[in-house]
Amino acid sequence: MLPVKKHYYSFFLLVFIGIALFSCSKEDTGGGVTPNPTPSTSVTPTTTTLDLTDVRRNIALNTANNIIIPAYQALKIESDHLLTSVDDFTNSPSAENLKIAQAALKNSWLAWQRSSMYLFGPAEEVALRKSLNTYPTDITLIAANIQHQEYILGSIANQAAIGFPAIDYLLNGVGESTSDIIGFYQEEELAASRANYLRDLADDISTRVNSTLNGWTADGKNYTSTFTEEDALGLDVGSSMSLLVNSLDLHFQRFARDGKVAIPAGVRTAGIPRPLAVESLYGGYSVELLVENLKAYQRLLNGTTAGDENKEGIFDYLMAIEAGGLTEDMEAQFTETITMAATLNSPFSQQIEADTDKVVNLFLEMQKIVVFIKSDMASILGITITNKDNDGD
């Protein structure tokens, strides 16, 4: 749990003194309790109050400039390297080039875990999540696309045949050994088509990531300005705080809790496990992706920057409105969930087959976080949850 910012301590001391003085000047009117003033309420004419709009502004600025943009910058570096590595491998299929391309895929996928929860603004414009991480991938559709070479990668029909999961299949799943995979790109009949499709997939990822980053930066479309402008600093639908909370709520429950854990474990399929529905089926590092994603949520809530500095985050706002108990509960639950996730075995598909109960228990721990975000935090912050689901959360 991060320490409370110093100016919050000073403020709370002033508020406490003010309440004590005010209470002494009033007589009991029959058992009624005078409510504590909110941080934005002036206790006495001479008390300096904390401006919650300033708190929200600092959170928006820190989140945009020090968390979101660096996350996309890192993803750009890795996805550009993935494209270069795929080019090298398809131009010269060798064991060394394959190993480099496989590592580039893993590093890109890990970088995606730190930026995947921002489902609004520039990412929404290019359908980044659907295009980069729809799984399980459709290997039949991939084969058809390679054979006929008439695909449109940006079409809805091809969402299950693109992105990291499709590249995972083409770099890790088309053969049981390194030599088998290399041979897949050397067979005369479809070698060129397979190489072209793999390059197109990597290029599509790089293009979408670069477009998203450009959308946030000052020398691009500068969505950061929109995200941090005065009109976006309230708590209404469309405000920066509302966008963050709603995106956290949607992504965590649908794509982290359900996509990464519940669906493969069979929680959403009447108790029938689906081990082939894991995130990195062929690469076998689904657990690493899950842990990295969980840590990214925790860092965002704490306001932890890419440089590991403790700055303004949503937890700080909860502290400012005297909801420190919730921050402690959420921090403890994230820590417990991350610890539990890290104990799972890789490949995750084999963990599910060997001990499904352990995965279901992780789902239950993640469900507690969903309740914290969707019910407790949103209610205390005064944020309207606009995401609709039917799973009873």
C-alpha cells in the first residue's frame, strides 16, 4: 500500500480540528449525529480546503503522461521489433531467427498487458483490443486466408485470425519442433503465402499500436489534452475519472477474470474446462501474461509511473474523500490475487487439466476485485457504471 500524500495528512488534521471546535459549539438535539464534512466542504471561513477538482486533474495528468503514454511507447517498441523479427525470419527461416521472432512475440504480448485496459479514446478508434488479442485463434480461418490470399485483416470476419494469438500459432504451433516450424515456411506450395500472412499480421499490430500512441501524444492527435481538459475533470459520464473506472471495470471482469481465467477453467461453461481457450496456447506463457496484467491494474490504481515513482492515482482520490479503508482492502486483495496467480503452473492449459480447482479459486479471488471496483469503488467515487453485463456482479 502506498503512503498517503503529505498534503492529505495536513488537510485531515485541519478538518479534525475544525470538527472538534464546531461540535463544542452545538448542543445535542436528541441523539442526532452531525455528519462529517466532505473534503470539499469548508469547515470554518479560515480553513484551507482540498480542491477535489485539482486532485482529479493531477490523477488525469499523471495517468495520461506517466502511465498510459509510456505503456503505449513500450508496446510500440516491442511491436515494431516483432515486425522486424518476423521479416527477418520469413526472409531467412532459421532456428536463430525463429527464436528471436518467438521472443519478440512474447515481449510484445507482455507489453500489451500493461496497456490493454485503456479501452477508450485512440485505442477504441482502431479496435485495438479486438485486433490484438482475440483468442482462441481460429486456425481453420488462418489456413483459409493463407491458401486463398483474399483476406481483409481489419474486417470483423477476421478478428479471430489476427493479432498476437494468430502469430502465436504461426510461430509456435505449426510444428512440434523448431525444424518442423521452419519447414512450414519452406514448403514450396504455400511457403510464400504463409510468410506473407505472418508479415501482414505483424504489420497490422504495429500499425494499430503506432496509431494509438500517436492519438495520445502532443505531436499527434493529442487525446491527452481532451483527457485532462477542465470539462473532463468531473465525475460525470465521459469524464476522465469515469472513463478510467468504467474501462477498469469492463476490462477486468470481461477480459482478465473471464477471458484469462473463468472461461478456460469452465466457470462460464457449466463446469466443463476449456484448456484450449487459454491466452497463449502455443507459446505456453499464459500465466506470465496474467500476472503482468494484474500488476498493471495495481500500478494504475496506485498511480505508479513507468519509472516506478509513486504519484497520483485513483487510490489517492479515495484517500482524499476519506475512503482509505477501501484502498487498503483493494491493495491487499490485488496482492493476494497476484501471489495466487504466480503459483499456477505453465503451460496454463496443463494446469487446468491437472488441477482445475486451483484455477477456480483464483477466479473467486478475482471476483472479489470485481465487486470492489464495480460496487464499492464506483459508489464511493460517485461514478456511474455504464458497462452492462448479466453475470450477477
